[in-house]
Amino acid sequence: MKTLPKLTLVGAGPGDPDLISVKGIKAIADADVILYDDLATKELLTYAKAKTEKIYVGKRVGKHSHTQETINQLIVHFAQEKGHVVRLKGGDPFIFGRGYEEIEYVNSHNIETAIVPGISSAHAVPALQGIPLTSRGVSQSYWVVTATSKDGSLTNDISLAAQSTATVVILMGTRKLREICDTFSAHGQQESPVAIIQNGTMPDEKIIIGTVSSIYGQAQAEKISSPAVIIIGETVSLSHANWRKELNLNQYC
């Protein structure tokens, strides 16, 4: 007998499959259909039942397999036809993941919804490189911003963040790196430390560290591309190779 229509929005975490929650694994194991994206590692699909239908609906810059509207419609269709749909999304679905849009659409069709939060790359990726987003006496707060506004331009929040003393974490920003650096330079932050971490938490992770004035050239030389997290602020200078060795942060990685 088909289960009642239901959507569970599951945050898969920043990439490392071990960073998903137990509750997220239980949802995957119970799913009748899984709609998954690029940033949700395929290894997580092994927790699903053999008969579970698995459908890729990934969206990356310039490479959208489905529009958001189509994904919304697919969720409703499979929930009504199959039962329990798990929408597996990278990071946390409510942090630049359009999770609320999907929940709102599905709720409008009187389908039960549930949310399993995920670990966001915004804080997990810097942490695993020994970069705290806040540290007493260094930074009292942090911003998490996306680089691109709805019309494709650099978001105004970047300029606002550049005027603060907070640590600034920028997601989906590699294509806007020159503009980001120009904006921070315009606010006198040319020498602020910057880290860019590509493929965070994954075996092919790469990190470069510099300053606002140097990081663009370094990124070009190292061929840094998305997905990557950009961190700007004094807490970046707290990370160094010995920190990881002394605390043995790789013990469980």
C-alpha cells in the first residue's frame, strides 16, 4: 500500500558523506523517491531501499538540469504518485538552498512536509581548516552572504559586509572574486586576510590563503573554481598547518 504523500527536505551537509545527520539517513532509508542535487554526494543514496526511485535534479551555475519550478512540480507529482519524497540538498536547505520555496509550494498542495537541517559549508568548511568564524578579541560576529543577486549582479550585501569588522563568509562567489576584492579594497580592506577553500570536506579539497589585494591573482594561478567558500577577516590568520597537527583534527576525517 502506498504511503501518504509526504516531502522531507534533507540537508546532506557540505560534501563529506559522514557529515549528514542520523535523522537524515533515516529519512533517506524511508524514502520512496529521492530527488538529489549536485552537492549531495551520491554515496548517501546507498542508504536508500533498493526499490527507491532516485532522480538527479542538480543545478549548478550555467548547468541546470531542471528549473526550480520543475523541481517543485516533480516533488508534488511523486509525493502524490509514490508517497514519501526526500529532497536531498547539499549543505543546509534553508541557507541559499531554496528550501523554503519548495516547502511553501508543497504545502500549498496540502502535502505533509518535514525538514532535516544539514551542516552548512558556511561554517563547517572553514572550521575543518582551523578557521574560526568568531574568536574572542578578534571577531565578535560573522556574515554569511551569497555573491550574486537575483539579476546576476554582485549583491549589495557584499559592500555592507566590507564595512564591518565581522568575519565575512561568501558562498557561490568565485565568479565574482575580482568584484568582491574591488569592493573590499574600496572600503580600505586591501590587507585583510582571505582564504578560499575549494571542494571543502572532500578528498580533493584545496585551500589558498592571501589578502584582499593578492587573492585574485592566487586564485587564477591555482585555477580555483566552484564550489568554493571565501572567508574574509582577521580570523583567517588564526589558521595554520601546525594548528591542525597539534589538535589532530584529521583523526576522524
